[in-house]
Amino acid sequence: ETGVTQTPRHLVMGMTNKKSLKCEQHLGHNAMYWYKQSAKKPLELMFVYNFKEQTENNSVPSRFSPECPNSSHLFLHLHTLQPEDSALYLCASSQEGTSGDTGELFFGEGSRLTVL
Amino acid sequence: AQTVTQSQPEMSVQEAETVTLSCTYDTSESDYYLFWYKQPPSRQMILVIRQEAYKQQNATENRFSVNFQKAAKSFSLKISDSQLGDAAMYFCAYWSGTGNQFYFGTGTSLTVIP
């Protein structure tokens, strides 16, 4: 296992379904992120967790619910999504607040979500 | 808020040739970091190169180099001796140096022609 892994890689769900995206990082980092990537738009930061505490929530609709049980795992719980929520969801991690803080984000391969 | 603009949605380059991807940004800060990330098709986004704003010298990583013009708020990426493996989406990003807020551009899709 290396870097940041995301599961599932692809997910198709109906608007009434409940599903979860999972992210795991094996880098010993203390910060984890969820980004939404849509075509022809900048990456949108959704949530940030530092040392398991949520530090950023960029006005994300409540149908997206993050969970960070420990510094290595991050979940994104999905329920009653809309078709416009279809996108690539990227997880990332970084090492914050130390002399090794280089600002580099380490990304997973993403979870491609399609909402029907 | 800071903004990052990539005005070239798509670019192409002949294999072994040189290509330059453009990026401009807007900020009122004097210290910050700029990045170029590469996202190959269906693969992880990875860091290509990083530039600290307080450094006047342009960053270089093998075939990748930047042209950092702080006054003009411009940060272009030059890829020399382009290879087929360079084909990817390239994202320019800004970080203030503290906190967790990174600002990304919309990306440039680079095609390498054999």
C-alpha cells in the first residue's frame, strides 16, 4: 500500500441512495482533504481535517457528510444527492505545521461519482 | 480570495519539442507558494514543481522549469523535450504558506503528438 488510496473508483447511485466514499493515507500525514473536480472548473475544496478535527467546510450542502475517525482515514457519506453532484471526488493529504511543511498535497486517484 | 487563471484549456506539442503552459494569479500577499500539478488520465495528481515567492530564482526539475514573474503575477511552466508520458491535465495552484486553502486553476489538457 502506498500513498493515498480511494475506494470505490467508480460509483453510480440514484438520488435516494446512501453511499460512502473512503480514503486512506499511508504517509503519516496529519491533514486530509476532500476536493470536488468538475470539468472546466477549478478544484473545489469541500472539507479539511487537521489531526482529526474539521477545520474547513466550504459551504458544502448537508447531503455531503464527512467523517474522520483517525488521521489515516477519511470518509465522505453521501445521501439524497442531485445529478449536478456527479463529479470526480479527490482525497488528498499533507503534512501541516512542521518543518516538513512544504505545502505539497498528495492525491488519491479519485472516486468517479455519477448520480442518476 | 485568491484566484488562479489558466487561459489555455488545451495545448498540444510534438514529441521532443518544448511547450509552455500559462498561469496567472491574483493575490495581495507578498509571501506564498505556487505549484504545478500533473494529472494523467485516470491516475493520481502529482506535484511537478514548486516555487516559493520569496525566491527570485526560477525552479527547475529536470525537463520542467518555471518562469516566475512576481510583479506580473505570472507563473508559466515550460516542458522541454516533451515525452508521450507528459500527456496529462496540468493544474496551476496557489498556497499562502499557512492554513489549508489551496487555489487551483481550471487546468490545461496537454496532448503530446508522436
